[in-house]
Amino acid sequence: MKPRLIILIPILFILISCSAKTEQNADTTKNSIELNTAVSYEIESRNYSKDEINITYPKIVNLDNDTYEDEINELIQKEAIKIIESYSLEEGNLDVDYRVTFRSNDFLSIQYLGSFFSTGAAHPLNIFYTSNIDLKKAEKVKLSDLLEINEAFVEKFKQGNYKSYDDNLNLLEEGVIEEIWSMYSDADLLHYLQQADEAGQINQLGTFSYITQDSIGVSISIPHAVGDHLEMEIGFVDVSENVKKDSVALYGLVEE
């Protein structure tokens, strides 16, 4: 790790630990984003709660294609609570909320943000994962289903727009982003991006993708001292050459 990153870590660590004690996702919950796309369904919140686990996730109601409504909601719930498998909850608690970043009649993209606090730990871990759902097929969609993940995309990812998940944390202003990239070779990032949205240990860097009105976002895990996870967003215009033809041109967001 480079010297500058070492110097910045104590400052960032204080900011992160302070913000983690506040209510998670206070400004980025399910109703905080205006979604302009007209849809034929509504979204309600549901909660999974057991012992020290609390996960809030969306449920689709009044879907035109009601044949798939139950199947889609089962998939959403499964994707939301599978994070439990990644943590030992015998001595700790898990608290997760969600944010819908994009919805159309074909596609639903969900961010999950929260924290895991292990008994005896000095500070909680910041958690981020996503679910992308093809509503026509009731199937999970991965980054590699939408885009050709190659060396060109790696560069686009690194040059994307940094999106801080916390008002008290800005890795760009602190000059940490480039230091983070120096921790990984392009070949490593290519491998991690190709495994995005996979379940289990194959997804070594905890890489997840999501869609917004004008961009595709990708999150990777980074050291705890600088926030635990990092989100970069790339405009659709910049990934048009990477769009796979069978992905329906990113569900109508990128012209074929």
C-alpha cells in the first residue's frame, strides 16, 4: 500500500467509524430516488428479522405479468437474505436496508447497504451488495450477462464516476482512489469484474453491479479503513460497445 494511503487511513477511519454509528442509509433508502420510468407495478417494503438479523427488502405488487409475480418476489427475498451466509451471526448483528436505483417494466435494480457488528469488534463493517432482476423472465441478471467484460471495460470502470455512499466519506477528495487502483493489476480487476454478482467465494472481491437511469454501477470491496466498499458508475454512452446483443441493449437504455 502506498505511503499516501497509509497517511490518510487514520483520518478516514475516524470518519467511517463515526458515520457507521448513525442510522444506515438515512439519505439513500428506497424512497430517496426519483424514478422517471413509467411502470405497471408498485413496490412495498418487507422485512426479514431473526435474532440479531434485520434485512429490509422490496416486494413487487400489482405486476401486469402476475404469472411471475410470486416467482420474482421469491427471487428478490432469496437474493436479499443470502448475505446471511457470509457472516457468523452467533456473536454479532446484521442490519441491512435497500434502495431501488432503477425500475422499468422489464428490469429492477436494487442496492442493499448496511452494517455487520461483531461482538468485541471496535467498529462495524459496511456492507454493500445488489440484485438485478429480469422481470420478463423472473431471473437474476449479472454484469457479464449485460456487458462484455474485457480490458477496455476495466479502464472504463477505473475512469468512472466515484459515488460515495456516505456524506462523511469522499475518497476522491482525499486522493485515495488512485492509490486503491495501485493495489490491483488490470488483470486482477478483469478477473474480479468477470465474477461480479456471483454467489459465494468465487466472487473474491465482493463485486456487484447495479443500474441507474443513465449509468451502470459497479462496487468492489476495499480495505475496511477506507470504507469497506467502493462504487464507480459508468455512463451508458461509454459502455455501448460492450453491450451484449442478447441483453436487449441494457433493457432499452442503450441504443442498439
